[in-house]
Amino acid sequence: MERGKRILGLIGLAAKARKICFGADSVEEQIKKRKVFLIIVATNSSDRTKEKFIKLSEEYQIPIIIQSEIELLSKAIGKSNKAIIGIEEKNIAIQIEKINNGGGLIG
């Protein structure tokens, strides 16, 4: 659970820096503009949503993490009912990926 908390903390940091997009339409639009460095999908989002964003991540070669629940992701960004988040800050995206893959924080 510690890893999940650290990831949610970084998502919150990205949100404060206004370096995220959220909601399926907005994230998809930003992916197509090549502004998203990491896609985060809630574990309890629909299968159709997961499939759609997995395809987009492959097509645009953007890493994707299926992690946490809608409620926790939403709380991390101060919104409600957000199942999809796009991280638009490269360094934060890299940090989240490292933690997700079992690595630690730098510094």
C-alpha cells in the first residue's frame, strides 16, 4: 500500500502544478496532442475504458498504469469520479513509473 500512497502523492503534486488532465475525453485529446507522458487508469474503471486507453498507450507509445480505485485517484486530484488521469509533467511521470515498477524515489 505504501507504493500506492507515494504514487497518489505524486499525482496530487502534478495536480497542484496543473500538469494533469482527467476524464476520458480530455485525456484522449491531450494524448493525441502528445502532451501526456503517463496514463493512469483506475482499476475499477470499465473494461471498455481500460481497453481503449491500453490501445491509445500502444499507439502513441505512452506508458500506462492501471492502479488504485476511482475514489482514491479522484481524491488525489481534488475531483470526484475521475477514472482516467493523464500526467503532463515528464519528471513526475518518470517518478510515478519508477515507484510503480518497484523503484524508490530519487533524492
